[in-house]
Amino acid sequence: MSDTLEQWLADEKAVQAALDKGPGPGVATPAQIAGMSGLAQMQAMLRGELPYAAIAPTLDFTIVDVGDGMATFQGTPLPRHFNPMGSVHGGWFATLLDSALGCAVHTKMPPGRAYTTAELSVNIVRALNPKVPRVRAIGQVIHAGRQLATAEARLVGPDGTLYAHATTTCLVFEMR
């Protein structure tokens, strides 16, 4: 096993332990996130203080890192994610990349601001199968404005192989 894969697995284990001690999958209440920036929310989620996305365990991926304008998700491609041709379904790629893109944008939201995906473009450049033990979707914000935010992400294996890349445009608005 490569040093990179060993580190990825250790990162995943540490984050999952924190998530497992918290409230589990779900949606944070307005009271839980009142006055918090998007980055503070994401950091609290990683510490197990806020719920994490319920879709993550369903599709076998988890958030492993966040920072100012960035988010990294790690996923495990499994046979249950196959399309009828025997490789990982494009929707799995898209969901993992959209999660990294959206959470990267989320880290740039000041208190009281939110976003929604308006456009998602995914380019799959290599098929995925369970022989690849993990992949990481690494999202980076390109622009975070008052009304629009854009970001890009890459889906890579532990050996650096690029499997897909994506971009998003998000609408930014005041939360109700």
C-alpha cells in the first residue's frame, strides 16, 4: 500500500471517529448555525458538533478536510455504484465532485448567506472500478461574490491519477 493511501485511510478514520461521536447524518437547525460563517459550520461538522450530509454514508464518501475556499471529500468506489457496463456510474462521480465544490463555496459564506448549485459540469476522463481503493474530490473556490460563486474540483486517486474534473456556478443569497 502506498504512503499516500495509508495517509488517506488514516485521515478518513480520524474524521469518521469525530463524525461518529456527533449527532450523525442530518440537517443543522437554524439555531445551531446562527451567527456562524460557512467555514465555521464546516469545521464544526468535522469536529462532530453538527450533523453531516445523510447522502455520504449512502454513497460511501465522507468529507475529510476543509479550509478557506476549499473542501476535500474521499470516496470508496464499490460494485453497488456500478452502471450496467460494470464501471462506477457517472452520477457517483458527479455527486462526489458536487459535494466538494459546494462545500468549498460554503466555506466562503459569511453568516446569514447561503448558496445553491445553479450549474454543474463534470468531465469524466477515466473509468473507476473497485480496484481503485479510494478517490479524493478536491474542490477550490475560484470566485466568491455577493450573488455568484464559482469553483473547480478534481477527482484523483492516491497515485495522482485524474479520474474526473468539474466546475460549478452557485447562486448566493440571504438565508431566510
